[in-house]
Amino acid sequence: MSRTERACEVARQFQIEGEVIEAQPFGSGHINDTFRVMVRNGDEPLFLILQRINHHVFKNPDTLMQNIQRVTTHLASKTQDEPDSERRTLRLIPTRNSKAWHVDSDGEYWRAYRFISGARTYDAVESTEQAFQAARAFGQFQESLATLAPPRLHDTIPDFHNTPKRFEALTAAISADLANRAMLAQHEIEFALAREPITSILLDANLPERVTHNDTKFNNVLLDDATGEGICVVDLDTVMPGLAPYDFGDLVRTATSPAPEDEQDLAKVTMQFPMFEALARGYLSSARGFLTRAERKQLAFSGKLISFEIGVRFLTDFLSGDTYFKIHREGHNLDRCRAQFKLVQSIEQQEDRMERLVESLD
């Protein structure tokens, strides 16, 4: 049975009205298998999103899905009186036995969402307005979940943004040098070791724990085709307890440079201040009301820290023999590390200006 045939078979286990016609791979994600499923129901076809959860990355799919069920239910209640409320949060489709997810005969975990039409994601930011809209959507996401009732969400990936622990893993990889590559990355190793003091700044700032997305790439927001508004945050697998600046910092990392994450021409890697300004204005337009002064104070710094953290992770994987991140060429993880560290340098050169901007918006 092909992957698409299997997807059609699984789709029939969910509460959908009509006949499943076909399933096609969908999106650009690299972790879960995602399909857009077409269903015949009357004259117009209906669509749903079907995903197989990668249990090698997410070790406990049950707790992950418990998080998503609680988060989407809460967000739906918060947006129920807004125009276009059905499109403003992901909505799980229950299985035929009324569960939020399906486990097949092979022990694979599946979920289904209603398809949100008239909106799409973009892999790269095309304008400051798009940056503003994405940041506003992520700020609204955090603001809405600030009122999520106890108990605390599960940690789907423990210590995901624990930068000191990421740094400890790097120093261990340098010492072990399992792939005999340390000599190829001396400059990057020196760059990282010189910045050890910044690794604990956010954790030592006594910031309140929030419900955070933790993967705020620009392509995790749906933008409305007609208005350009950021209407729905997607990819909720890493939604868990965290610090609010983590999410803003990852937005800065992924949306301010015109170069891809693995750019080899480092001259192209730069933190574009107009994009940062759009992100800061968009995020604070929706999040300012619930953020503390201490949280707002760390927004400019957070982009540097998260860029440094992911650079450290790429460098660690390179030194360890490329065991975690998928690579597509020799030295791919080292290229990724260099691009992140160049972005860190660019942020450092503009950090004072970034801080002044955030203060002016406070």
C-alpha cells in the first residue's frame, strides 16, 4: 500500500461526512508526514489536513496530543465571537470513536484538522507588512493562552530552549570530537566559547513561565489571501511551557535575514533592521498587555540568544557526526552554524539600536 493510499485509509477513521477521494503530500515540513485529503460531499469537494506524528522526535504522542487538544479548545473559545472564527485556530476532527487522535495497527499516531481555505504560509518573508502580521499573530497566540487554566501543559521536548544545557552538549562534543572534525571548526568553536556568558541570561532573569509556541518560524502562520492578515498559528507540536522571549527571538532569527538558514555566502546574512522593527511593532501590538516589563526588556536580546543557541546546536551536531539534523551535503551543519553565528554578529552590531526601538514602543 502506498503512502497516499494509507493516508486515505486512515482518513476514513475520522468523523468526516462524505467519501474520501484522494490524499496528497502537503506543505514543507520535515518532521511529520502531512497530507491534504479530498472528500466528496455534494457538488463541492471538502478538504482536511491529515498528519502522522513522528514518534521518533516526539517520544510521547499521547501527551503531545493532550496539549494540542487543550490548546485548540481554549483558542476556539477565545475566538468564537470574532469574524471568521472558524479560520482563526486549528480545529481537530475527532475519530469515529470520539477521540482526538487515531492509533493505527502499526502503532502510528495520526490526527486530522479542518482545512483552512483562503490562506497560506510563506517560506520567506516578502515584506515588512508580512513580518508585522506574523509577529502580531504569534503575540495574539501567546496572549490568548495566558489564560489557559491549570494543569500545566506537558513538556513535549524537555529543555528545548535551555541554552546552558545546549552549551554543555557543545563542550562535550568538542572534547569527544567523535567525528574528528574539531580542526575544521576552530573559528566557530572559539566564537561559541567566547559567548558562554550570554547563555544563562534569560533563565536568570526570573521571567514568568508562559505557554509558548517554541517554533515561531515565519511559515508557521497562515496569512489570509485577500487581506494579508495573520489569521492562524499552525504547527503546535512544540507548544509547551516556556519563556515569552523565546518565541520572539526565534521570529527574529528566522524572519529578519534575507538569506536561508544554510546560506554559504555569509555576506548575504544580515539582520535587517526594518524587519526587526516590523516584528517588534506587530508582536507588541497584541502582546504588550500581558507581558511584564522584564519580559519586554529582553525582546531585543532574545533574537541574539536564540540565533546563538541554534548555531550551537548545528555545531554540536557537526562535531558529533551529523546524528540529529538531516543534511544534504558535506559540511551542511557547519554551513548552518556559520550562518547563525554571522546573524549573531549582525545583531550584536545593532543591538543598542534594537533596544532603543523596543523601549520606544513600551
